[in-house]
Amino acid sequence: MKNTLPGFLRLSRLFDMFEGAAMLILSVCITLVACLGLLHVVVAVARLIIHAGLNPTEPAVLQEIFGLFFTVLIALEFRHSILVLPGSESQGMIRMRSVLLIGMMAAVRKFIVLDLNGVNVSELLALSAAVLSLSAAYWLVRGKAMARTDPSAVPQQTSSPKQ
């Protein structure tokens, strides 16, 4: 197909340049978001230590702090998923695993910041189903990738000795 369509290689190179530029711009933007989020976490923890004494036994304080932590972690994981090297053999698998991990982290963050007094059962059930589905998909994708890279996972053919 590359040889039959005129200008395909030039168009392919142009798209690769566009993809690189888009990844650079997205990477810079998400880095700024992660830095601002980290600064916000540091300021919030410092305020809690100075003003409230950082009472770790109070669930609302822990929910707030861990929610902020997970927000920064999600931004960092998102940036990591953008920086997958183009042209690597399993680029699609790596990005898929990153997207699944980001989804799981976002669901776990939701569980952490969720106020159990004001939540209805259907919302909790839906969130649990989402985490379970994401985990199963990640397990399937990870198993497929490991089978590809692990030579011991490939079944070997045994030949019977000739008599």
C-alpha cells in the first residue's frame, strides 16, 4: 500500500510530525497541571499542619489529602501514557494499559473521596462494577502482552523419537 499510493510516505511523515508535536504540547500542558496540582497539595498539607494540626484520625481530612494525592498521580500517569515512544512494537498495548490504569486510579480516587453517608447503593454498585471491569480488562491485556514477550509462555512442540 505504501508503494501504490502516490505521496503516502510524505503524508505518513507529515502525520508523524503532527503526532510528535501534539504529544509535546499535551505533555507540556499536563506537566503544568501536575506541577500546579503538586503545589496545591503541598499548600493544603502545610495549611492543615499549621492550622488544624493535621488530625489523621479525622476521615474528612484524610479523604481530602488522599483525593489531592490521587489527582496528581492521575495527571502523572496520564503524562506517562502520552510519552510512549512512537514506533515501539507494543505502543498500542502500552497506551491501552495506561488508559486502563488511569481509569482504575480515577475510580479508586472516587472511592476515597466518597462520603458514604450521602451515597446511594446504585452509585456504589456502579462504581464497583466499573473497577471490576477495568481490572479484568487490564488483567486480560497484561496477560496477552506477557504471553507475547515471555518465551516460556509459548507452547513448545515435542517430537517423539523415531523408532
